[in-house]
Amino acid sequence: MYKTVIIGTGPGGLTSAIYLARANLNPLVIEGPEPGGQLTTTTEVENFPGFPEGIMGPELMANMRKQAERFGAQFKTGWVNKVDFSKRPFTLWVEGMGEIQAESVIVSTGASAKYLGIPGERDNVGRGVSTCATCDGFFFRNKKIIVVGGGDSAMEEANFLTRFASEVIVVNRRNELRASKIMQDRAKQNPKISWSLNRTPLEVVSGEQGVTGLKVRNNETGLEEIIETNGIFIAIGHTPNTKFLDGQLTMDDHGYLLVKPGTTETNIPGVFACGDVQDSRYRQAISAAGTGCMAALDCERFLENAESGLQAVQH
């Protein structure tokens, strides 16, 4: 039986662990298959406050983990297959650990960027392939880059990237875009953005220095071509990692957890959510860490109130 269990070890989960460990609550942190979350696939992080020279993503996450361990957080590696939040203590079934119980739970399982699933894509993450313009745009000053996608986030990323790139080419497999009219208009009015529509991405082409091009098929003619580029930003959305919850917590249409505004409280008292699993808008390491702090404080308050309620009953 644990006072609190944190599921996930991105910036949100690790910040929660630091705060709860310092409050002597000895949290158990369950690491999934990607310890450290999306930041471990990023090379340099330049926008996390306190690191004027920047810091490597994996190093930042390793430091956060050490900080949590220093105060007494326990870490176990496992995959949470199933949970039962219908009654307290809550029950979690963890592959490699069996069944565990917790008085409170913080869900910080993040969201996974959707990839195209084409050859050369995963091999070149951090070598020219990225899923985060705000994280990596700066590294493409005066370079020619591609944004793949046709929705609002693709238009937003394309516009943002024109601050750095010499040219941004939007590649979309359909002839029309899914983005809202206002976002389309904004992108179409940007002189640095060009369009390669009705093209299906087939392969990320790379050399020793990283990405050199994107092989696409022209859907009208069936011909294949290589669009030369130094960087490819995949902007086809994210999938929140909430499947294992089996609908026990309230979510939006896309599977992101809904929390009570201004808090990290889910619809079940004692279960909290932080980081990208409940944030489809900002998706930054610093905002995830901020909600991680909030979740720990909300959780601590919940446990105190539960404890004092129990004592009152016993008296």
C-alpha cells in the first residue's frame, strides 16, 4: 500500500515526485517504456529556465530523477495495464510488479506525437526530424524546412518556423487543408511558406549530417520526387496515453484528461493529472513541470484532509 503512486516520468511526473518526496510522502514512481518522456528524444533544450547555455534533454530528465531520488522517491519500471478507481484505496495492475494499492494517484503519462511511419523517420529524430517547432525551430536558422500536416497545429508550426527558416514547405497528402480558415489564411499570406499539396510522404532521406530530403509521391501523376530539405517537422497531432484508464476518468473527444479548471483534480477524488496527458495546448516541458508541482500540492492537501477526516471518525 502506497500513499501516492505517480504514473509516468516526464517533467510533470518527476516534478510531482520531487515535491511529494520532500513532503515525506515517499511516492512510488512507475516508469513506462520511455523513461523521461518525450524530452529524452530531444537533443538540446534551450528554453528551460535556469540553463543559459541549454541542456541536453536526457540530461535534464536524469537530473530531475536524481533530485526526486535524493528526497526519497522510489522508482520502479513497469507498464500499468489496468486500474480500478471505483473505490479507495485504488488498485493498479503493473506488468512486472503485479497488483499494487494506493491512497492517491497522479497520472502523468504524457502524449505521444503521431509519426508518419515511413522509412528513415524514427532513425532521424534529433538529426533533422522533429515533432516540436517551439523546441527545435531555433536550430534551423536560414535553412529550408518541411512541415508535414494540414491541420491547425501544422499551420501554427509553419508560421512559427518562418521566424528561423529561409523557406518552409507545407507537405500534405490531400489537396485541401483541414485547418480552420483563419489559420489557413495566415499561412497563405506568409511569403516564406510554399505549398506541396496532394503529396504522400514515402521516405525520409538522410546522409551523414542528418536529413537531406523527403521522398514524396505526387498523388495526381503517381510520380515520385525528392524535396530537398534540412529539417522535417511532423505536425499530424498527438495521442494522449490514456488507453489503460479504460474510460474511468473524464476525457475530451481526443482522449485528453479533463481536470477541474485551475487545479489538477480529475472527476475522481484522489486521482490527479498533470503534464501533456491533460494539456493539448501548450505541451512544453516547463508547463508540464508546473502542473506537476500543482498535482503534488493538490495530492498532499487531499491526503491531509482524508487523514483528518479519518481521525475525526475514529474520535
